[in-house]
Amino acid sequence: MESSVFPNIYRSNVISDLDENMVGKKVTVAGWVSTIRDHGGITFVDLRDYYGIVQLMIKDSSLLDGVNRETVVSVEGEVTLRDEINYNPKLPTGKIEIVVSKITILGRSQNVLPFEIMESTETNDELRMKYRYLDLRNPVMQEKLRIRADITFEFRKILRELGFLEVTTPILTASSPEGSRDYLVPSRIHKGKFYALPQAPQQFKQLLMTAGIDRYFQIAPCFRDEDARADRSPGEFYQVDIEMAFATQEDVFKVMEYIMPIIFNKYSKGITVDPAPFVRIPYKESLEKYGTDKPDLRNPILVHNLTDVFKNTEFNAFSGQVVKAIAVETGEKPRSFYDNLTQYMVDNGAKGLAWIKVEEGNQLVGPIVKFLSEEEKSEMIKQTGAKPGYAIFLIADKYSVATKLSGVLRTELGNRLNLIEQGVYKFCWIVDFPMYELDEETNKLDFCHNPFSMPQGGLEALTTKDPLDILAYQYDIVVNGIELSSGAVRNHDIDIMLKAFEIVGYDEKVVKEKFGALYNAFSYGAPPHAGIAPGLDRIIMLLLNESNIREIIAFPMNQKAQDLMMNAPCEVTEEQLREVHIKLR
């Protein structure tokens, strides 16, 4: 078959079929009128379909009656060779054109467009979201969707080769406390009861393990009522959901360290990819060294904890506080550099930013130097490794705040001083997450990461250790400061499960009510199992070097979780509300 599509009444070929070998042949092509250029007696039109762009030569202007830009047409004509001086090297079809004999209008377009199709990516985001179907006509946007499809297919291909079975799990399910707000769906049949859209297929994939499915995966839609961020779409997202029976943490690592380099090397456009095995960083070490559990290892800056240095300080701003410091070579920066950085940190929640410059002979200069003792200054230099030409930046606050702000400062200094290594994807595992944490508002124990995780040390740890000292078999994959995946070895033992939930205040009755399916399934013999769920949207965003996740989603919501194109969320009728037994307050 000469064409890459089945020929029909609208087209015999797609535009990418056309080249110099087809000169002299009659063809029918279909697509959108991209541009119209009248050259006085002859009109040239660029016709665009999903596969490419070709120039049309139209000698009879009446053929264009009723045709505006973006009108959908079917065109009959003969492929001819352009004059050499008129070649267009920017197009694969740049050496040919079609001399048109007939144009059939298939779909009319308004004369005035909301924006230029070929410039849609430079248009206001709200306008792009409202007219997304026009935005997606831009070949740049279509290429992103093609790459998304290719990457999704690649995951499927690799996982099938590794023996994973793709299983789809329900979208309408039960609400369960998994850390985020559920989207609730009222039941018409069961008055006063609600389904929930799954935040993740967590319980279902564990149930598949108890059902005897050895290796499961799914390109899973997940629904969470969360605020939008640049790397998180509000409402829904997709993850490559993976679970393995009779598996340990090491088994999950081996699978991911096999898959990720393949995907990233194939689609990273020449960017260097860390080889396996990936660096492993315990959670607490990550917070101390990088100020975050999502460290960007391209940034060489480290955070130092100087709390002990200032434990007896007379400087009121540091007294009784956790003090985090960063020492970095800044050279001869003007005062405005430090003032601007201070304002940036204040804008991000800091009370202020202390800074000290180190000059020749380790002489210290800065606003707070006069408040520090000689011993504090000496020990600060020793512990940070600061040298002449360096500056030391210090943040003092309670532990959680000082830690978070030190991470913000580390990232900002890396960017402002151009220290972030370019052209590389640096992976790491964050491991040994705490099983529990204290809620800062209620001061009550809660799960730190995932309530379905296996505690390190099992039941013995739960019954003999301080809950805040218990670690879990939980892990994240982070690349260039972006969390791609969370995973864990699952808790498959009823006794351990009950004790784990008891510690946060859920008795057996609540566990049976909230997680009845898992509770019952585990009583019939569950294998040890472990899994992970790489975020598909974030992976594609990284590989395409996009700064906003909306760029790689076909129909995204805006920052306020609105679909401007479909006008969602929207009001519904009183009759619809009555059917599902709901009355609005």
C-alpha cells in the first residue's frame, strides 16, 4: 500500500507520504488550511494535517470561495517539483507542491481565530485552556502527545517483557484515609452513601497479590482533591502502578533501576542519565544535608547543622533555635546580592537571613559578626569548611522550619550562583522513612508516608520501640529534585497491620470498617509484596524539559482546578440533585 493510511473519499495519502518520488502523481489530501498567500493570479496555501505541512498552488481563486484559515478541506491535485530557488528546507515536503484542481470544504472555520495556531504556546494560558482543541492543532503540541504515547507504550512493553500483567482496577470505589481529600460520588441507589474516586489503586493492587497475580502493573488514573503546582495537575494524574508478590525492597529497586535508564536514555534527547545502581540516601540524612527529601544532586551545595555551635550563644536570634548554615563561594558580590536573597527568603516564610562574608585571613564581615563569640566564629568556619571568598548563610527557627528553609536557600543559591550541573539526570533513592510522625497542629501520632507499609523490625518494633524511632520499608525515587515515585514493602500481616493502626488511634473495628477488604483478604493467606508507582506525567514533563505539567496533558485543568473548555465544575439541576439524595446548603 503506497499510502500510510487506508485511502478513502477524503484522502489518498497523508502529507508525510509526499516527496519527490511522487512528482506527476494525482493525490487527494485533507487537512486544515494553515496559511493563505495571494501572489496575484496564483494563491499559495499551506495545508496541515497530523503528519505534516505541504504547499498548495491554486491558479483558480474561485476554488477558495468560502475557505478561511483553519477551514478543513479535501484537496485533489498533482504533485509537482518546485523551482529550486523556491525550495523550503524547513519542511520535509519543501521540494514539492500540489497543483490543485479541486477543493472540497469539509468543515468551515470562523474568519477570526482566538490566537495564531502556530504561536499558541506563547498565548495566555487561560485562553489556551479554553480553546485547547485549537492549541493542540499546533504541531509542537501534537509532538508532545506523540512522545507521551511513545513513553507510555515503552513502559507497557518493558513491563510485559518482565512478566508483569496489566490489570485495570475500579474507578468507583470506597473512601479511605490515604492522605489527600477524596473526590466523592453520590449513589442514586443507596441513599446517603457515596463512592470515592481512587487516590491510587493501592488496596486493589494488594488484593491482586493476595489473589495470586505475581506481577501487576497499570497505567493508573488517580484522583486527589489537591491544589495545583507546576509539577502537579489538580484533580487527576496518571502513574505507572507496579506491585510484585514475594518481593523485597531490593527487588523493586532492581526493576526500577532496569526500567528508568531505558526510558530516560531513549527519550532524554542526549542528556546524560545516571547509571544504576542509584545513590541511596536515608530520609534523615537527606533532610540534614539537603534540607529536603527531594534533593537535586546536580547542586553541590550542602547544608550544615550548627545548632550545637550556638547552643550557649548570646545572640538572641539564634538562642534556643535550630541553626542551619550553608557555606558557598560567592566571590565579590555586591550588597544587593545579599539583600535580594534575604528578601527572597522572607517571601518564602523565613524570619530573616543572616549572612557572613569570609575574607583573607578568615576575617569575618557581616551584620551579625559583632554578636558572635570568637569560639562560635571559629567553630562555624571549621564545621562549614568556609574559606576566603565564601559566604556563610544562616537560618534559625524550629527544626521543621529551619530544615525546609535551608532546602529552599540551597536551591536558590545553586540557581543564582549557576552551580546546578546541566545536561544530566541524577537519580537517587530516598530510603528509611519514619513510620510515624507527630502532627504539628494536633501533636498526635500519624503515619509519615504510607499506612500500608511494613515497619522495619515488624511486630517487635511496633511493640517495643518509641513509634517515632520506627523506620519503614518506604522509598522514593527522586531525579533532579523532583519526586518521581513513592513505594513501599507492604504490610501483609494482620497482627502487624492492627498494631500499626492502633498506634495512630485506629482500633480493630475501624480497620475492619475502613480497610475491610484487605483485612479479610490477609486472613486467607497473603504473600509478602512490594511495589512502587512512578508518576507518568512528571516523567514526561522532565523528559520534554517542560516547566509546567499542563504542557504534556491533553486536556488539563487550570490552577483553580477548572476545565475552562468544558466549563467544569458546573452547576447541576435540582432534579439531578434529588436523584442522588443531595440538598445544597
